[in-house]
Amino acid sequence: MLFSLISFISALISFTSENAALLKDHLPTGLKILVPLSLTLYLFAYKERKDITYSYLRSKKNNKKTTFFIILTILISVLLYIDHFININSFIFDSILIVSTLLWVFILIKIYLEIFNSINIFYVFDVHLNHLTEANKKLVLLLQIQKQTNDLFSNGIMQNSKLAMKIWKFYNKLQNRKLISQLNTVDNCMQITSQILISKIKYNLPKDFSTSLKLLIDQLDTFIKNTTRSNFEYITGLNLEKYSEIYHSILRNIELLAEYTAKNGKTQDLEKIITFFKSATVGPYEFTENFYKVYLKTNIINYDDLNTSLKDTQYYYIQSVKSLTNILSDSNYWDDVALLRSLNDLSEEANVNSTGSFSSEEVFTLYTTFLFEAINKNDIRLLTDIVNLMFVHKSTDIASMIRLYLLCSIKAVELGHYKCAGHLIKMIVKNTDEYTLKNAIDDIYSKLYPKKSFSGHEFIDFCSILDERMVNDFMLSIPFSSVSFNYCFSKLIFIFTLQIRFIIKPQILLLQYDDYDFEESKAYIEDKIIDLHKEYGLVVLKKENLKKKFENKETI
């Protein structure tokens, strides 16, 4: 037995010495080839990852494997350098060299596999989708535990001593860290998978894109459902600010996916995105009595800070509605105001006990944004949809809305967008009485007709139901020309008198062109608009209809 052991050790030493000698002879040459090759492959993979998804590149930081590989490379180089000058013949030295080299080769192979996998968009997508799925599961568990601890505290079990209170606060901090970690995972995986989907569009992989998009949306939908409605108060209690940041990131990536999907004519995929977005609202929601006991009464959460964060979170959704509606409108989507209609429904769904619903002012201001856009673009289809939505919107101040429509009509005439002006004229006459209309015109005439210059923000003075923050952020304005405003206004008033007479047929016409001190005569205005019925979409402007009115000496 002893002889066999000695023979084995002797053979091992001999084998090690022979292979160590081979390594010393050939490893330097191998290092000269492998190190530059590894660097080349790394730079190639870096460039490819950057083209595919920047978020994945940002997430690929030096890990322990890379660090260990660098350490081993330095160790082997030092060992070879020492042997070159000293020529060490030692079993221990040779063993360290062989083991280090074997580990180095093993790690190098693993790194090469990682490099090749990192530029495989299918592999990267699947890996991060799995990470996203796991993060969703962990979030559910975390929020369930948080609910139980909140219930314990609100029932007085943990309020009996200062020590218990301190323990509970410390536990909340630990839960907060876990929440941040999972939210960061969700954000990172969502960004990487979204950017890979965009790459799949660029690489013309339509079938795989549709399948992958559905998988991603399912997980995002799970995330939204898990963290809103009944669970939202536990998110709020831990870290609403961080959640709001991730929520905003999700909405921004949904906008990007919708934009690329719309540009490439993927209608069914766009439908999936829109359907998800409609359900991706944080509110309206109701906080339970436990929430007030645990967080507000104990001053753990400041009410004003909470209210600000909630409004910011909801505001992100409004901004995304604006961006997505622009995308739908530009791509001629069959229902380009679907999200605006959905927003109005959500606003009306909220009750007095709900928080986080969209205010009537926010909804109306968003409508106004697209009203201005439709006028500037001469988009009669968008204008028709928006005007219809604004008329059915509850809690709307009709007087303010009519003044807004009148200003838009003047701007449409000024731009030569007669179809838009004609549609607004028809809708105003159809949906308001002549008394309200005349008051609105008199108000605009008294305030704007004498003005010599315009800032573009005059509409704010005529509309009391606009959200100031949105007006500023969306840079809403109607910049009238000081040269043509009075002429366009006079032309509009003249057409209104004709349309009212033609549609309503009142015995006494309240709105009279001669009541206003316009420079242009009625004959001049008539000459400018006669037979433009096709341009304005108004039958009353046909030549025979105008002549009939003047022959009958009807007052205009």
C-alpha cells in the first residue's frame, strides 16, 4: 500500500514536471494570441450590444468572473516571468502554474460563451423576461408580507411600546430596500426587452416580434395589476417616489414600442399596446383606514408630499396619453382618440372617496391640446373627433368652450384652413343658443379687437377650465397675426350670421354684423366668401343662397 502511494506521488510529480515544462514553452505564445483575441471579441460584443440595447450594455458591469480571470492572467504572467529568470524546478511551483492555467482556460471559455450569448437577442430577451417574471413574483410576496405587518400595527399589537415601534420602522426600511431592488430589476429588464423588440423590427423579424411583444406586455400587465388598486397603498407606504420613477419609465418605453410598431404598420401589435396602456393607470384608488393609521397619523408619510407624488404619477400617464395620441393620429389609426375617450371615462369613474383620478380640468386641457393641433395641421378628422369628445365631456363650462372654439375658428380662417373653420361654425351653431354665442363674440371683440399685438396666450383669459401646469408644459398657444386678426374676425362674424339665419331661422337675429365696428363692409366680405361652400363645408355660402338672402332683404 505504501509502495503504491509512493509510486502514485512519483508519477504525479513526473507528470506535473513534464506538463509544466510544456506550459512554460508554449503558454507565452498562447497568451500572445488569446489576450488580443479576447480583447477583440470583447470590443466586437460591446459594439453589438450597444447597437441592440444600451440598457443591457449599461447593466453588464465587470463581474466576479471577469475580475478572477484578470487576477489569474496576472498570476500566470508573473509565474512565467519568474521562471524565465530563475528557472524554478519545484513541484509546488509547477502545480500552481498548471492549476492556475486550467482555471484560466475554464473561465476564458465561460467568458467567451457569455460574450456570444450577449449578442444573441433571442437569448438576452428570454433571460431578462425570466428575470422580470421572477421580480413580479417576489413583489407579490413582498407586498403580502407588508400587508400583514401593516395590519398588525394598525390593530395596536405593535403600538404598545416604543421598542416595537422602532422595530417596525426598521423592518419597513428593510422592506423598502427589497422593494427598490425588485423595482430596479423590473425597470432594467423592461428596458432591455423593449429595446430588443425594437431591434427585432429593425432586423425584420415580424413573427418573433409579435410573440415577444405579447410575452412582455403580459408581464408588464402583471406588474401593474400587482402594484396598483388594492396593493397600491403598500407601495405608497414603502416608496412611492421610486415606484413613480419606474412607472414613468414603463410608460416611456410603451411610447417607443407604439411609435416603432405604428411606423411599420403592425396594426394588431399596436392594438395590444393600446389595450395594455388603457389598463395601465394607477388610479382611481381608495386608501384604507389602515393606511391612515399606519402612515399618516404616525407622520411617517407627510400628506402634502404624498399628494404631490400621487399627482406626479398620474401626470406621467397624461403625458403619455398625449404622446400616444399623436402617434395614433400621425399613423392614421382607425380610432386615434381612443385614449382620450378612455381618459374621460376614468375621470367620470372616480367617486368622492377615490384618489388619483383625473380632474375635469386636466382632461379638458388635454382635449384643447389636440384641438389646437388639429387646427394647425388642418386635420379635419382629428378636429371632428375632438370637438365631439369636448361636447360630451361632463362638467364642461359651455361658455368657456364656445369662446375657445371661436378663437380656434378665427385662427383656422387666418391659416386658410377653411374646412376646420366651417366645421367649428356648424358645431357652435348646432350646440349653443344665439344668446350665449353673441355674449362670447362680444367678449372676444371687446378684449381682442382693439389689441395691436398678441402673445398667443390670450385664450387663457376666455377659458376658466384649463389646467395651468398642462398649459405651460404642453406650451399651448394660439399666436394670432396682428395684421390679419381683425379681418379674419369680421369674416367669421359674417359667416355666423348667415349660418344662424340658414339653420335656426330666428324671427329676430341677435347677432348683427353692423353691431361691430369692422373696417370691412358686408359687400366686401360677401365677395370674399361667396361660392366657397366646398372649402368651408357650408351650404349657406352657395352663390344662390346668398343672393336669395339679399334679394329678400334679410338682415345680416
